[in-house]
Amino acid sequence: MVATQEAPTKLVGQPIKRREDPRLITGAGNFLDDVKLTGLCHAVVVRSPYAHARIGAIDADQARRMPGVIAVFTGEDLADINPLPCAWQAGNVENNVNTPRLLALGEVHQVGDPVAVVIAESAYQATDAAAAVEVSYEELPVVVDAKKATEPGAPQLHDNAPNNVVMNWTCGKEAAEVDAALAAAPVRLSQHIVNQRLIPTAMEPRGSIGRYDAGTEEYTLWATSQAPHVHRLLTAAFVLGVPEQKIRVIAPNVGGGFGCKIFLYFDMPLVLWLSKAVGRPVKFFEDRSENYLHTTHGRDHITDVEVGATPDGQITALKVKTWANLGAYLSTIAPGIPTTLYGRMVAGCYKIPNIHVDVTGVYTNTAMVDAYRGAGRPEATFVIERVCDLVAAETGLDPAEVRRRNFIQPEDFPYDSGIGMLPYDSGNYEPALDKALANVGYAALREDQAARRANGAQKLLGVGLSSYVEVCGVAPSKWIGLAGEGWG
């Protein structure tokens, strides 16, 4: 028998067969709802119908007497449990941090804030009993627009965040230096840009199951999680205050996440606490309405841009002011999204000598905002690509040509954009653009577009362009030792 050495597998440029697909498409996957535990009971949350209010009396007497009800808890019962942590704050500036409690205490700051939880033998019994919990509220003024929330006289959400500001963060050159470059530019443009809020909508909403073993003092958490190691660390070290090895987190198959299942939510440590309190495993599973109300949202930026350029389409200066709506509280990595992942990527693929970026993170009476599908980088791309189109429209140049003239050139690498943490290591953007234009028949599309406009056609043709580069690998190894096992 002669041993033969297999050729190494080449991955670059090759299709890679997904290992999980046969199991999932044949119905053999196991999701959170497939987890069956002896003695499992169900938790349903009583949520605030108000976006901002003081919590008054909570009357749960009727709920406690209803069939199948095991227990009812309010924020007062969990007053000694820490709120959730914000694990990634904006660097080099003060962050006015306010994070959610497992159950609201004193005030609610968004529709859907959890104020009580009912545990019952079945989810239906828990739902009926939750409807019987009576909560009195004193309504307070509400603000939902990030820019308006920072204005004098706006309703205030948190005492430690004057004018509802989470942080004021900047990068790039000093504002005065960029103002001078803008003033000297032959072409000067501005635009108000809104990147709308959206809701990640996975096929499977979020849920969690907690089990406490009194004999070993160990917890097990099953969760619809994209980051089980992070959830274990944050729950152990920052919320429950137990050794990390005392918590095991199991992530079954997850029916979609898109970023929104990376974060630690109130229900994850809550079901562990509840399991210890009632001596049985406890399951929480949100319905679609709860998912829309309380699972994190994405984007929600208001941005004003000022652009300086030459008549031949060279962008010479860019000033960006963004109000980032972060919702009623800070989610797990929320401040890092509009700063490191957005602010430092506003230059995109382009060589712009003068850039100033100013980001204000803002609290509003809305659902928390955190990473979603690209997380800050699509927002940055939207801004810089709109800038290229503005310059093209003003100078009469083709939008593709404006991009070509402003690309960072191969000989410029490694390139320091002046706003990034690290230099761009390599790139050759023009051939990629040329190939894309050729593949879609760009010249023919432009001819068709012009002909339709000239002939007054009822159906016109729009042609859009976008170039994209991103920062990734944002968890350096030194953070692991600082934050704990599994983070990084």
C-alpha cells in the first residue's frame, strides 16, 4: 500500500458546500422550541403601553389566583440584580451609559419595556394571567427624533445624560481646518440625509430557556443566540455576578439573526433568575409583536453633509455631522456602531484630503438600536456614495467617472484615510468598477436612460452605483484578557 498525499484544499475563489443545509432543509434541525425539559414552565412579560412613564402601583393579586400560575415578579423583586452591560462604548470620549434592567424599576422609557413577569404551567395560562396584571402609570413627555431630542426643552430620559446625549465623538481633522478647505473649494455642496430605522425580521423570533441546578449551583441557558460565549461572559460577570464556569450557554439552530441576536437581552439572565426562584426550568419566547417592539432595531441616522470639490470632480473636503438614534437604552455594542464602524469608514474607497466626522449618540423613547447587517458600514457607504452622486450632478460628470477620479490608487497603499484606526492595507478599485460596469452593460443602460427621458417615456430608468469597503476584525486579542474568556 502506497500512501498518497492529498492536495491542499483551495478555498479562495471556490464554492464551499454548507455543512448545515441538508439537516435544515430536511427538517432535522433543532431550534429553541424543540428543547423539551421535564417540569418546564413558561414566562410571559407584562409590557408598558407607554413610551415614557412613571410606574405606579402594580396589582398582580388576580393574576396570582388564576389557573396554572406559579409566580408573578416585578422590578422590585429584582432590584438588587444589575442592569445589562454596554460592552462596547465610544472610544476616547465620555459615554453617558444607561442600560436596561431585567424588569423596569421606577420608569419606563419605551413602548414594550418589561414591568412584570408571570410564570405559569403553560404559555397560554401565563398570557391570560399577564393580561390580568394591573399597572398604573403617570405618562411623561416623549421624544422620538434624535436631532430634536438634543434641543433645549426636549423631554429628558435619563438624569445622567443631559440633552439626551450618549456621547459626542469626532474623528479626522479639526472642524476649523475642514471648514477652511470647504471655503476654498470651487464647488461646494450640502445635503440632509436620513438613513431610516428598520427592524431585523428573522423567521424565528427571540427566546430563551433557563435551568438552575441547586445541587451544583450551575445555570444552563438555551438561547436564540449568535454569540453564546459573549452571553455567558456578560451574564456571569456583569448581571448575575457568578463565576463564568457556573453558566453554560447552548445555542440551538437559529432561525435567522442578521446581527440582532448577538446582543444580551433582558430575558436571558431573567430566565436563569426565575428558574432559581421557582425551582423549575423557565421558558420565554417572544411573539412577533414583542419582537418588533423590543428586539433591537438598526440604522436610524440623521446626517448633514458638506462637500467641497473641484470642477473636474475631485472631492477636496468632506464634513459630516450625524445624530445617531440609539433608542431608550444602550444595547450591548450600540455606541461602537456609529463611531468606529460608521464614522471611521465615511471616506469609503476614496482619497479625500480633508475630512471631519462628528457623531452625537442620542437617547430617544424608542427601541434600542444596535448592529444590523453590516453595522454602521452600510450607513457610511450610503453617505459617501450620495456625496459622489451630488458631485456628479453638480459637475455634469458621469457618476462612474466621479468615483474613478476619487478612488485611492494602488500606489497609495498602505493608505491612511485620516479617520481610520489602521491604514488601508491594499486595494485596486478601478478594475473592479470597470468589470462591474462591463458586466451590467453600463454604457447601454445610460443610452437607454437618456432615450427614455428624451422621448418622455412613461417608464423611466434609474441607474445607481455604489462602491464598498469595510473595516472588519474589530476585536483585538488583548481585549480577551481584559474582558474575560470568550470575548474577542
